[in-house]
Amino acid sequence: MRNTRLRKSFRAAILGAALLVTVALLPVFTSGCGETASADPGSGPATPVTAAPVAAAPVPAAPVAAADKTAATRSGMPSAALHDKVMAERSRLVATVTAVEEITSMPDASPPESDVQPATSSAISDSTPSAAPPGGSPDNATEVVLTGGQTPLVGVWSGTADRLASFLLGLEPSPCFTVPTLTLAEYYVHYCADAGLRADVLWAQMIHETGYGAYGGDVWPEQNNYAGIGATGGGAAGMSFATAEAGVMAHVAHMVAYVYQSSPVSWADSNTDPRFDLVNPRGTAYVLADLNGRWAVPGTEYGQRIEDVVRAINGG
């Protein structure tokens, strides 16, 4: 539409210019074609013939034509020649107007308005991924193992339950767990990810506490106690849990009490871990070395020993 309006404006300007030229030169025609110029060269400059004023004229063509007529009169140009020149100019303007009309008669090249509506905010929000677990998501999963007990407890491990089970069974083919080793590993991967803790780290801690599932200390396999919870030494067997899954949940919940000031999951509380509220202060452990002298006493190298197992799990 905008292109059409521009072409119409341009055509009107050309038509106006042609009209002005005709009006400006009208006195020439009325003065008589074929007569010689009457101006006296010695009497001073001739007064130029001006066109009738047109207030709304967009193109000042008339003064130019009048100046041409005056110059021709001064030089003695015959009026017939001037007439021919004016007619030629008029023909050129008519041809220009015709060309403009041909252009404006062409269909508008402007593209039609699209019926496609922009995407709405609701459509964008529908594609937004769901919230990630506290420790992250598979997009930022990790297998990083540091040294000196500086491997973090928080995060999402990128490995699988099969990898955890294969590592343990490669070193202890006949562990004494109450469930298959792979099932136990699946519990760890699931509940650790839910709480934002690294499954490889807690699996390594379980290996350290149970002797690769061979036991032999104060805790017995039937207790399903995989982290020595309540086993404070001197023959104290510690806590017992009804199922292997309950035992894994208690292990993860106990670590939650060390890592977080407030629990990131509803099930990690004193109902799952009877010693949950005994961890004080809360949220003081971020890396494995932070468990030294806390989870195990004196445990000066407790975190570093678990870190060695974590490194082996991850092929380091």
C-alpha cells in the first residue's frame, strides 16, 4: 500500500509540472508565432516573462521556462524555433507522465500480510523443562574426582547402577547383601539423585563401611545398615532397617543432614533416619574430607579413603 501511495504522489507531481510549463509559455503562443523579438539589446536587460503564481506547485518548472524564453529573446532566436523547443519539452513531459502511469498501473509488489500469529508466552512455557533435582540434572552430571578429600558430595553422578554393581562384584563376587547387588545399586542411584547427592560417593562409602559387602565387623548383613549408622564402636551394632531399600534411604537421609541445613526432599527426615536430628550442626559437609572426625571418629583420613574408592569406580 505504501508503494502505491508513493507512485500516485509522483504521478501528480509530474502532471503538475507539465501544467506549469504550459501555463508559463502561454504568453509566447499568444504573442504570435513567427514574429521576431522586439526587445532592444541596447536598452538594458529584458524583463523576464513569469507565469501566473500557483501556490501549491510542488515543482518550480515555470521560472526555468520563462528564463529560457528571455535568453532566447536576447540572443535573437526566432519565435518559431522557440515554439518548436516548447512543443518538444511538452512532448517529453507527456511521455514521462505516460511512463509513470504505466508504472503505477502495475500490481502492488508488497507482500500480503501474513496470517501467521506469533508464538504466545504459553506456548513457550509449555516447552520449559521441569525443575532439576537439588544437585543438578543429567545436563550437568559429573564424574569429577579430586584429591585430598576435596571431591564434592553434592551433585548428580553421570554413571549407572550397572556400573556400580559391576565394580563391586569385580572385587567381591559374593557380597552378603539381602538383595542382589544390582538392585541395591539401583536404590542408591535413585535416592541419591532425588536428594542431589553423588551416588558414586555414597556407594564408595557403603563399600568402605561394609568391606565390599563382606561385613565382619559390628554390623551384620541382616541389619541393612550400609553406613554404620549408630555403630559407634565397642561392639555397638547400630541401627537396623526392615528392608534394603529402607537402609539405603536412611544412608542418604543421614548424609542429607550433614550436607544441607534444610532437607531438599520430604522423605529425608528423622522418620527415615532415627539419628537424623542428632547431626548438629547441620549443613557442614560439602566435600568428603568434611566427614573426617564427624561421621567416623577419629576418622582423620576417613574422607580420603572413600575418595580412593570413588576414583576407582570412575576408572581413575
